[in-house]
Amino acid sequence: MNPTMSFTVLRRLASPAKAAVQRLSVSQSSPFNTKATALVAPSKVTRPLIPTARVSFAQTLSPSFWARQQGYSTESKGDSKETFVNQDDKSSVNVIDGKLHLRWIDGVTSRFHSFWLRDHCHCPECYHSVTKQRLVNTFNIPRDIKPKSITLGSEGIKVIWDNDNHESNYSYHWLQRHSYDPKIMDPYKPEGAAKITWDNSIASNLPEVAYKDVMETDKGLAEWLNNIHIYGFSYVSGVPVSTEATEALSRRITFIRETHYGGFWDFTSDLGHGDTAYTDIPLGAHTDTTYFTDPVGLQMFHLLYHDGEGGHNLLVDGFHCAKVLKEKYPQSYKTLSEIGVPSHSAGDKATHIIPSPRRNPILNHDSVTNELVQIRFNNDDRSTLDHLDPDQVGAFYSALFDWNKVLTDEKNMLWTKFQPGRVLIFDNWRCLHGRSGFTGKRRMCGTYTNWDDYRSRWRTLNNSADQLAEEL
């Protein structure tokens, strides 16, 4: 390993007025040596990495935020002192070729198909206020439906439809949020605060929250989940060293995901399952459950007891490594984004799991925005590559070696030591994890959490019910 090195880490600081990025220089020793004993003691960060005055998820996603970006009113719905349209100008709204044209105060005109508007009526007759599900029968709406009358109000428009005199009301906020011709607010903007990628210089300022805060306040829980959203992982300090406390911590987010490993784990290196995780051998950086159609979202670990040496924990920011790969080896990035990799879990006698589709790329992107959203990589769980075309074999292995080169670059590897009372949780769609080999008896416990349920909890903690409803 290299001697003492200097690294640079970016930390985002936010205020109500603006977000500034501060560059910090830190010096640290190599966190791991060949004896697996010389480890940098993890910093005990009790303050939030992002101050309380940070720009919240609600601010970065809500319709009022988008209105500010477009120059519209910043007042909350119902308290606005301005109108979004000139209500005295009857030409602000009209119907042309089956579309409702609504001209905003700045001169921009949104065009809505009449059928689209009727299909999206949110009155109690057409939309369940509790379940947020559509009640209107889309297939009973006349395809040539058109407004019989349109009234401009202070908060929105009222439309009476020609076929049955049904009344629909649409708020200006909602119409701006969902305007598609033109798009006023970006419907594909990533949720929440910007993700911050990292290398091992983050060791000087690890994201961490207190168990008491998470368990007793929604503010502490929101901070914990925001750490995961931004950095891909977070520690929780002061956790009672028991399976009961660890399970309760996991359930603060949502229910535990059951797999063929069970629900809540309490395990040692006894090969209780046919998986190398249940041994004492070293594990390279990987993501879990690549063989699931829906890989688990979060993974939690808590060391309860260890009377030997080694067993240091490895974390790697897959999004950071993907960025490095794209910059240094763009063709390899493209290859790993396009060629699917088959995987399996077949270590237990009654288990033979393969995903559908059978093959998935290591780097998975949103089909619309092309944003990287998921890393699926476990070289140990990879199945036979018999689906490759002859000219793909060399390209795939070349890309795989480039990926491994980035993953195993020392500056991208964050080594820490598990300690009883300090829980680690990380985003399995982003962070790769591993460990060094160990001796002695080591008892661990932990859980898996579904991705969608974790994100649901994160949204509801950072947004009001009204704000969330207006997104639908």
C-alpha cells in the first residue's frame, strides 16, 4: 500500500439562499495494511454532514421550486398575491383544434389535449382522494370531447365538458407542473439533493447519525435516509449491541425484505448458506443479489462480536468509479452499459435463482434520461458467458479488466473496521462492499430492504402530503 497521501474531498454546504461547495484538503494514512491491523480510526461525526438549513428535498422537487426556476410566483398555493394568467384577458384561454390553450402571465402558452384534461380530472367523482387512484373510466370518455365553457379563477381554471356537463377544476400549479406542450417543469429531473460521489478521502468525515435521533424523531430518520440518498451509505452510532435493537432500527425505514437467506440475519462463518458471505475468506467489492430480477435496495450490517483479527469492511462508491471509467475508458463504459451479464444463486440445495431478464448490464441507466441508476456487479455470481457474439468476447473482458482496475484503485477503496454498537447501511444499487479475511469467531446481524419501499419512506419524510399529491 502507499504511504501517507493527501486527498481532496468535496462537501456540499447549503443555505436558504444558495448552495456552496467547499473544497477540503485532508491527509490520511493508508487505512489497511497487509496485517489488517493499521486502520484509521473512523471519525465520530455527531453533527449532520449537511446543516439543518440545507435545501430540503421538498424545496428541490416541489412545484413552487419549479415555478421559481421559471419566473412564476413563489407563494404557496392559496396564499399567492399574484395570478398566473391575466384573468381580465379572455384570450388567455381558448380551444383550438381540440386543445385547450392557456397563456401564462409571461407569454408562454401551454397546450393540453381536451381528452387528456378530461382523463386527468381530480374531482372526487373521478379520482379517489384517499387512495390517489383514478375512478373515471377512460374508455367511456368520448374521443372528440371538448370544453363547453372555461372559467379563469384566481387559483385555476374550471372546465364544463360538452358531453355531460361534468365540471373539472385544474389548479395553475398542477397545470404548470404537468404541462407537456411545452414542458415548463422538467418531469425527468432527479429527485432530491444532488448525489455526492466520493473516494476514500471521505474517511475523515463519514456520514453518521445517532441511534437515539433516528429512533425517537422523524428529523433524525430523515437525516439518516438523506445521507444514504446523497452519499450512498451512512453509519448509525450508539446502537445497543443486540439483535432486537438492530432489527428495530431497520424497521424504522420499512419492513425487512425476506429472501432465501431469511429475513433478519444473525449469522457466523459456518456456511449456514451456500454463499461465500458465510465463510471467513476475503470478498472483493461487489453488489448483492445480482441474480434477483429486483436486486435489494439497502443492506445493513451490525457486528455483534468478534474475538479474532481481520474482517475489515470495504466500501466503494460505484457511481464514482463509473464516472472514472467513463472518463478514462469510454469504450469500456459503453460495453459494460450494453452487454448483459447472466448471474445465479445456486449454493443451497433447494435454491436455483436466476433473474428475468436473464442477463443485465453491470451499468444500468434510466431509459429516458440516460442517468446511471444501478450497479449490478458480483464477479463470483456470474454465470457462463455463452451468449456473447465472437466479436464481443474480447471487448467484454477488456472492459471488465478496466472496471476492476478502477474498483481496486486504492484511493477508491474505503476500509473501515466494524465495531459493536455502530451500524452500517448502504445503497446496494450504488455502493459495492467487500471484506478482508478474518480469524476467530465473528457474529454479524443485518437486513435487506426493498428499494421502492426505502424511497417511499424517504419521500414522505421530506415532503408534505399535498406536495406529493401534486406530483401525481
